[in-house]
Amino acid sequence: MLDKLKKYFGYDEFKPLQKEVIDHVMSGREGLVLMPTGGGKSLCYQLPALEMAGITIVVSPLIALMKDQVDALRANGIPAAYINSSLDYAEIAKVERAAQSGEIKLLYLAPERLAIPRVQEFLVSLKVSLFAVDEAHCISEWGHDFRPDYRNLRAVRELFPCAPVLALTATANKRVKEDILDQLKLRDAKVFQSSFDRPNLSYRVMPKKQVLQKLVRFLQNDPNQSAIIYCLSRKRTEKMAADLKANGINAAFYHAGMEADRRSRVQEAFIKDKVSVICATIAFGMGIDKPDVRLVAHVDMPKSVEGYYQETGRAGRDGLPSKCILFFSKGDMFKHEYFIRMMDSALEQTRARKQLQDVVEYGELKNCRRSYLLEYFGEEYSKNNCGGCDVCVPVVAEKTFSAGAEVESFDEELFEILRGLRREIAEGRGVPPYVIFGDKSLQQMALYYPQSEESMGQIFGVGKEKLAQYGEEFLTYIKAYCEDKDLQENMPQFVESRTIFKTAVSSTVMMSVDLFNKKKSLDEVANLRGLKPLSVLEHLEKALDSGVNVDASHLTFNEDRLIAIVEAFKTSGGYLLSPVKEKLGDDFGYDELRLARLIIKSQITNDK
């Protein structure tokens, strides 16, 4: 899986919980994944989909989100497609044929389509390995974004009683979590919940005075930064966008009262970096996959802490420092009270007022804001000072609070050149710029000045497919810039530095080890256990990594080739296969390298 992680996504290691979820999915079991925005939920089903024999169906709520994810997957060399109302009949038929012939590994569908009999008949014709339910909180009436169409998933469960379901969400309190498990009828599901902390986000509450002037100052610090400004009313979004444009800010507005095609154009302009700032109601944002939003500001009080966390979570999805500002005034409660009184249910009114009071409590805090947000979702925060909110680190001037503080210094001139190249390539391909490379990738290029394909392949987010597609073009620009400035490559020595946490070895792994230690070959163990040889190999490596003795002395291997592989592992500084494969070339296959790695690890362990 690490090899595929590097090859298709350009990452050298998993984020917290990803490996555990992926192992769980690969075992055919069901689960609920709660990870904050930017935590890497999508990878938990995208990576297993590459390994599974059939197709993975992804239920996703918005057309824009589907298109963005499919564009990104295809850019990484992964066969994916979507079916929604943006396609005509001929286009849908073409996707269906491709899915039925096994050409597609991930198919994205909107929840409302699951109730259509023809769509159900089409799904039954597929070999479905997994159902991934994204934004799963939408199925709960207790969630902040309930979607009745999500209840259509019940019918799918009946059609596919054996296909496992993986539900995923970035925001769910205890009640919503329990409702998801109940509504989806998840069988013996394991709940994976990572920390809701977003360390790269800074939280600040400011008095609701001179809002426009303060926003202009923040935005002018970096005129190209992407920002979302949330407003309570449609009229307010239009006025705010007009005021920002009058001050030289490239802004647009977005709300549910606009025609659908106009909303789509505004959203696409923002995603493709043609508009920097969106002034919007909360109708904007659900499913927005743009990773480089550097500022999320609320100029009016949000209606709940849960909604506020979800909305601020759209900042800094790429892990780079970003800021969240709430312009706070208790007077905003009267605006919300108008909408609360329109609710039919007294229970709903009571709940809405309680949610609003929680927001007021957040705005008036005298202690850590990050701690409050985490405890709201049932997570303890033990640090005395988070270092990332205005209570823990009082802000003297706005520039303390600028995006990019605490970031390793990179060449900003080269970064802007590469950002321009990225935009040009993206426009030619009709995809968002971040699909080509994320900001973090460009920043590393502008820090290390890679001069070769080998060096470029070590940059964060540069997988094999993207290296082949875009590597040469970006290298040409970097080399020309370095030649003009008389700069040299500055690549660090990448070694495998991540901490390995040992876990208890399962009984199924030990069964493979016991048979193998009786001098049986990989194929013999695989036949006896009804597994693939690759699965047996993974069992043996997992056992070795956990300190279990594995005797591979009976395996035969060409001595000259083994020596070459050993040297390649030594120079790569770790046990990752991709760097070794790059060094040795196409004459060495991944299966051969895996087998050699097992022999090497076994010898080292036995020598100890």
C-alpha cells in the first residue's frame, strides 16, 4: 500500500489512522470514519479501491465535489468516473459500459440517484467491492446538513447485503455518530475517530467593528490568497463582494438565490484561481475540495459550533498555515431569533437556541478556543497553550496573524513563477490548479530547487504519474530560474524517519508465518490458506516488523540481483520500494523487490 501511496498520490507515509482504516476495509469489514477536513478521509477508500477486484461506489452529495475528486484521481492515473445530472444520456451510457467492463475502479454517484429503479438495475450488474458514503452526517436529522436523499441508501443495503459499507464524515457529535450507525445499519462496525485538532489553523475572534477595513488589510497582505467570507444574508454577500472589489480585491458573491448556472460559474472561477475571494452564505462550501484556502472569515455569527467548525475546516486543507476569523457581536442573536421563531417545532426552536448560545460562549471565551472546539466534539485537549488562537497568543498586530508564519522559508519569486505555470497547465487541461500540484509541492520545489527527475520524485505530492506528465515542464522552469540566479539544487537526504509503531500480530498472520517457517514456499502457503502469494508476503513482513521471527533461508534468489537490490535499498536510506525501483529500472519488478525486501529484513532480524 505504501508503494501505491507514493506511485499514485506522491506521499511517503500515511496520515494518522489512514493505515488502520485501509487494513480494516481490505479485510471486508464495515466502519465509520470521523476525520477532520484535510485529515485524508478520501484516501481511506480510494487506495483500497485500487487493490480490490471489483468497483468501489462512492456516494457523494455535490456535483462539484464529484468532478473535483474524479479530475484529481485521473490526474494521478487512477480510472474513476461519476454519474450525475451534469451528464447527458449518451455520456451516462458510456460511463455505465466502462463500469460494467471493469475499466473503472471508482464510480461517484449522487444519493438521489440511488432511488431510481434503472440505476439500481445498473448497480446490480456490477461487481461492487465497497460502498463509500461520503459526508455521512447528511443522513442524520441531528446533523447540521441533513439531506433526505441520503435515506435512499437503505434500499442499496438491501440490494447488496454482502458489500461492505464505509461511512465517512468530518463533523459528528455523539448523537449524529450513533444516528449514522443506525441509519446505515452498519454491521459490527468499527468507529475510527482521529483528533479533530487542525494544528495549522489559527482561530481569532474580533469585535464586529470596521469589518471591511480589517478584511481588506488581511487580504492585501497576500493579494493572491484564496479566502471565503461567510455572511448571514444574501444581500450581505453581494454588498461585501462589491465593497472588496472597490478596494482592489478580486471578489465574487455566492448564495442560493442565484441561478444554478451562475453559481456553478462562480464556484468554478474560485476553484480555478480566477477569483480569489468568495463572499457567501453557508450554501457555499459543502464539498468544496479546494485545498489552498488561506482565510475563512465569518462576518456574522454562525448558527452552531458544529457548523462553524465545518466551515472553518475549509481553510488549510493542504496542511499549510491558514487563519479563521470570527467578527463577533451578541447583537447577531436577534437576526437568528427571527429564523428560529419560524420553526414549527418547539423542540427544534429549543435546540437551535442552545446551539446559538454555544456560539456566544465560544465568542466570549477567556480560555483556549481550540480546546473549546475539541471538547465540543468530546475530545480532551491537554496543552495549556495551543499557540494558535488569540487567547493563547494575544495578537498585537494583524501581521502576527498572517498566513505563512511558522513555514520554512522558500523562494517566493520562484513559487509565483511555478504557480503561474501550474495555472497555465490547468487551464489547458480544464482542471483546477491544485489537481496539477498543491501549494505544498510548489513550496518544496521553491525551497529545494530540484534539478533532476529523481530529485523531483522526492518532492511531496509528486507521484509517478504526475512526474511523467508534468515533471519535465516544471524542471525546465526551475533549471532556467536557478541558472539565471546562480542557484544550486538543495535537496535534503531523504531517509525513512517515520516512527514505526508495533501492533499485536493477528492469528491469520501467525498462521501464514507458522506454515512458512516449516519451509513451505510462498505459493504453497498461499494455496493452503486460500490467499494470494502477495497477501502471504504482506503477512510475513507485518510479522517481521512486529518482532516475530520469520525464517526465509529456504527461499532462492539470484545472488547478483540480490546484491544489486541490497545496494539500492542502502542508498535509498529506507525500505520504500519506489526509490529502489527508480534506481534499478524496469529490469526489476515490484514483486521481485518485495521478495528481496523480505529476505533482507529476515536476515537482519536473525543476525540480531
